[in-house]
Amino acid sequence: MDLPIVVGVDGSEPSLRAVDWAADEAALRGAPLRLVYASLWERYEGALLAQELGRPTEEVMAQDVVGVARDRARRRRPGVDVTTAVLPEEPERGLVHESSTALAVVLGCRGRSGIVEALLGSVSLAVAGHAHCPVIVLRGSHDNQARAGIHGRIVVGVGEGAAGSAAVRFAAQEAGLRGVPLEAVRAWRRPAHAGTGHPRADVVRGHPRLAGEPAHTEQRQVVEALEEALRDAPAGLGVCCRSIEGHARDALIAVSYDADLLVVGARRRHGHLGRRLSRATHGVLHHAACPVAVVPERL
């Protein structure tokens, strides 16, 4: 059975934007779409209202939420197989459980709670930190409209031990599906005793273009790590590398303004139930200017 792309829906405009984006992704991958509404409300209050009203109003609302989302997905991508589910549990727990049998989970940047637009909703943050599959958080649009990529590139943040990483593989696949180049980015910091020099190096498939005399040892090591990370990129995929001096969080947020999707890894040790997002990942989830995919990496 083909794994679905799961979307967390709650009736908010950001969640409907996530439905649009996920429907496009499902069409690209030839995957089914699963729309999930999760809430504890039915478990604790449904029985009482069932006695008073004959049917819990939350149940009515939940079915309306998934029904609207289903209709929207079918209008946008008529050829995609769409199913729905209403789960009587906490959204975070329900969506993390769904992620164990999903190709990816797609979420809006905030839900119905009305959190300030610049900040990430608690559900999205919790799911991104604990899911078993890639989680895409739809940042970057303030009109809640999902549009085709306009920048024509996918960017992946490369950290330590990136060779063969799940994040790089996911980013390469996304770039290939869209027919756009993949750019790998890694931040670096010069030692306090080092002299000044050019802070950036751009590389295309092992051919560095370095400015300044000479390039720092740390910078050269970053360039080598970037090339190693892209060593197994599919033939024919356009790739380039960029090393940026500074904090990883700031570098990734900066490149997100010119990307259609920013991909980052989240490390978790095998058998460990929790995963603590790095400061850089936490930062881009709150402040990136484009959708962010958080891909679990097992150590």
C-alpha cells in the first residue's frame, strides 16, 4: 500500500493552505492524501453533550472541518485519492502516531489559537520534533495561499555527518520532482585568532570559486563537507554548495528568502523516544520565509 501524505487540519486558513500544498505534493509523488483532525474534546465532553443534544457539537464540527478540507483538496487535485480521519486524542500525539505510516506530514504554521503570525504553533513544533517521517511546516505566505514555487530551487542545510543523510536525500528528491536545482548550505565560524578574509565560498560540483587570500582552513573543510554531502545526488540534478560565515540559524533564515523549500535534519538516537530540535532548526521553524521540511535522522 502506498504511504499517504498526512495533513493536520483544524478549520483554520493556515491548515487549508497546508491542504493545498500537500495536494500538490501528493500529485507530484503519485501518493494518496490523508486529512486528519485530532481533538481531545470528544473524549471528555462528547458523552455529556450526546445525552443533552443527541450528538456532540464537536463531532459535527470535526466532520465539517475534514469535509471542507476534502472538498478543497479534490478541487485542487482531482486525480489524488483523498481520505479523512477524526481522532479523539491530542493533536500532537495523534499526528505523531500518524507519521509512523506516512510519507510526510504537512502542517500550517499556526492553528486556530490566533498565535502571532511570526511564531510557530505548539502543535507544529511538537510534531516536527517527534515525528517518524519528514514534517513540512508551511511558512512564508501571509495570505494563506499555496502557490507553485517561484524561486526555482530547493535548499538543504548541511550539518555534521551529512554524508548519506536522510535530509539530503529528501531534498534531492524534492528538487528532482520539481525539476529545479538543489543548493546545499552550511554555516561556519572562524576561530577568534584568525585574520579577516572573504566570508563566503560558492561551489558547483567540486569547482570552488573562492575570493580572498587565502581561504581559511575551516572554510575549505566546510566546502569539502558540502561536496561530500552531495556525492550521491542523482545524475542530471543541478547542484551547488554555499558556505556562509555566521550562525547556522541566521544563515538558513537568510537563504530561505530565495528558496521554495528549506530542508533541515533532526537527529534522534535509535530507540530514544524524544528528539530535541537544534537551535538552528527551532529558529528556522519560527522565522523562515518559505516552507520548512524537518527530516528525522537516526544516529
